[in-house]
Amino acid sequence: MSTTFTLDTATSRAHPVPEPLRRLTVPAIQKRKGGEPVVMLTAYTARMAQLLDKHCDMLLVGDSLGQVIYGLDTTVKVTLDMMIAHGAAVVRGSYHSVVVVDMPFGSYEASPAQAFENAARVMKETGAAAVKLEGGTAMAETIHFLARRGIPVVGHVGLTPQAVNALGGYGARGRSAAEAETILADAVAVAAAGAFAMVVEGVVETLGRRITETVACPTIGIGASAACDGQVLVVDDMLGMFERVPRFVERFDDLAQRIDAAAATYAAAVRERRFPTEKQLYL
């Protein structure tokens, strides 16, 4: 449902934009199939959401926060409470993008009923527009169950990080003809089940292109193909916050180096008693 917000400019840190904005909707994203590419980035905090919102069509509160925010080695350890806390923060910080929250490992696989209970909690406690869950044919029934009950779902096929232990690593998928056909079948099943969009991750380019040409819903690539209907990156990777990033990432900044330099400048100013100056004191 489209919502128009009137922003309280008296609290500019929380609401930095002085004019009302209309949030994009799930149907609006669905209509982007084959049209203007969908721009998606991850966001985990209200402030980052504020900065990204006007540039993006979708903000993904990804379970990648386990590694990016909490320093975990995999996304498997992320909890539902983590996702809800960060999802609510991102919704509070955004007024334009469709906010999607990842369902963490163990919160939806047991049954469609379990998935609905936890997805409903995510929607209620965050205000997000949709949830995202990993898996192909095995998850089609669950996606159908959620979609029929008013919970918009973004699917996720190809490299599925929550299954890293079963997959044996983060290598690109679909290199063999058999694996490519399996992943294509997964994508078809997810789309047919009612997913309104689909993340296609870590697959060979030809497969990413085939999936996009085959399914009716928009595909959002991450290490897939430029032919996808949109693209997503982990924002910290895109900003250059980490030394090592996957091959499919382009660094659009080197923020880690700039933060390091700023912290060094601050530390020197404190140690040399050049900060604070009279300008920063209450006299």
C-alpha cells in the first residue's frame, strides 16, 4: 500500500528531507520487468537508509549484517531478533524505497506455517514491505503460502549463502549443464509460486541471462548478469569498507581508507591538544 509521509523537520537528524515523499510499492517494482533497471543496496541502520533512500528503488536488510555488523563468519548465525531490530531502523530511516527484510536461517524452512508466523512478525515489527527467503523448488510451497496470505516475497536462487555448509563454499554456481538446469528450474518454481522479484546470486553469466529471459518477475543480479532487471550489492562492499571483496563487486569509493585517515587526524589533534578549540567549548 502506498503511503505518503509528511516529515517532521524539527528533528532534522531523524528526518533530513523537508518535503513529503511517496514510497514505492511492490506492484511498482513488478512492473519494472524488462524496463528501467531496479537499483537495490543493502542497509542495516537508519542513517545509512537516509543516505541511500533517494538513490534506490529497494533497500535490502540483508542477513549479511551478520558478517558486516556483527563480525560473524557466516549468515547462518543471524537471528530473527537481529533482522527485526535492523529492519525497523531501516524503515524509520527511509521514505521512498521498498524495504525488504531477509528471513534468517531456521526461521522459515520447517513449514509454511512457521514461515508465515515469523514473516508476519517481521512485517508487524519492522513496517517493511516484503521479506526475502532463499531456496528454489523446495521453497515454492512456502512462497505460495506467504504470497496468498498477503506477504510479498522476494526469492533468492543460485548461490544461497545460508546453505554454504551444504554447498561447500561460495564459488559460482551453474558451471555444469546439470547444475544450471537445476537452478533454472528453481527460478521458474519461485516465480510461479508468486515471488514478486528474485535475487539471482553468484551464477555464470549465461545462466543469469537465461533466468531473466525465462521468469516473469524482475530479477535482481548480484554476480549474475548485466541483463538482469536490476542489481544489488552489499553497501559496505560497494563503499570499499573491506579489503577483500568478491569478484562481482565494484568499489565505488574507498571509505575505509578515508575513515582511517580521519581517525588518524583526530587522534593526532587530541594528543597534541589541538582539539577541542575554543569553537567547540561552552564559554
